[in-house]
Amino acid sequence: MEITIRLFAGLAEMFSASALKFEVPEAPLTAGGLKTLLAASYPEAAQQIHTSLVAVNHEYAPDDSSISPDAEIALIPPVSGGEPEQTGGETADGLFSITGQPLNAEVLLDKVLDQNHGASLVFVGTTREMTGDQRTTALHYEAYTPMALGKLQEIGREVKSRWNANCAIAHRTGLVGLKEASVIIAVSAAHRDICYEASRYAIEQLKASVPVWKKDINDSGEAWLGSDPKAKEYKPL
């Protein structure tokens, strides 16, 4: 049978496509089996394939997970948080969004304020110019939007469950210049120590699990960060 696999970041660049049509045996297929078949068919991409995760219907799939013919399948390089997805998205409650538009901290903070909370905190992640001796001129973000929104909601639910705190997160896609915000996290809670802890948890979980990738752009060229085993080797602009 033929399946369609969505590709992102360095993998999409390597295949020069955002989706790959791939023939697989009719027998039951697992996530791990799919990676093995892909690596054998595309040995030049085997290293990236083996370090990537399979997502099925917007959820990370363990190697023994079965893949049905009608599932939405994506190959997820290690997140780092090409062309970004052109359409953003927002959850129904307005607390979590992926957007190509500039972010507004004040608007996001207003979404979490509570008259019974005595502390609120806004974390803003921005593009910095220098990382060691490497100069960045801009960052380029790409997101698997529907899955990213689901993972952001999971973070919000966990923040509510563990700290009884409110949480809202907005993340940029596309080109983000120096000093521009790429991610904003707003948290409110009963006390400041809870607020700090919940905010730190949210950004660490975002960086670990939300399918967002960034490409570093500088005078030497460009490279995906985190998703490319050769990320230090810059492709000329």
C-alpha cells in the first residue's frame, strides 16, 4: 500500500519536499518498521531517519505502534525549538497559538490573569546575535502546527494539574529577526514561587516535545539546529 509521510526541517530539505509517497507491505506496519524501511530505501538519509520519531495522528508513536492505512503520518526530527507552514493555528480557548505574525506579550498575559492569583510571569524568548563566536542574523522557524498545538495544550493541562496555575503559550513561525520574540509563555498562579516553577517547566517541556524547528541564518550560510546531524556545517546562502 502507499502511504504519505509528512517531512520537516532538515528532512524536508534533504528530500526537497514536505511530503513523501512511500510504498509499504500490506502486512501490519509498525512505526519502527517504517523507519527501517525508509532508511533502507534512502541510505543517504538513514542517519536522520534513525534519529527521528514517527508521529501518528499528531501523537508520538513508540516503535511497536501499529500504523493504519488511513493514519496521518509524520517523521519528526529532534525538535529544536525551509519553508514554514504558511497557516498558523490557535486552540479554541485562545490560550495556545502558532503564528507567523509578531507576538504580543500583553495580550497573552491578559489571557491568564486571575483575580485569585497573586503572581504572574511572562517569559519571552528572543533571537540573540552571538552564540559563542558565531553571529546570527535571523532565525527561521517551522512547526507541525496541529501536533504542536496539541502538545502545547498538554503542557497547559499539566501546569494546571501540578500547580493550579494558568498558562498560555504563543510561538512564531517564519523569519524572526534579532531581538524579536520567537516564543512567549504567560503564567499566573497563587504565589510567585509556584509561578516561577510552572513557567520553567513550560519552556523546558516545549523545547523537549513540541514539534517546532529553527534554522540559524548568518553570514556563513544557514543550518537547522538540533534536527540535523551536520548542523554545524552551514549551507551557503
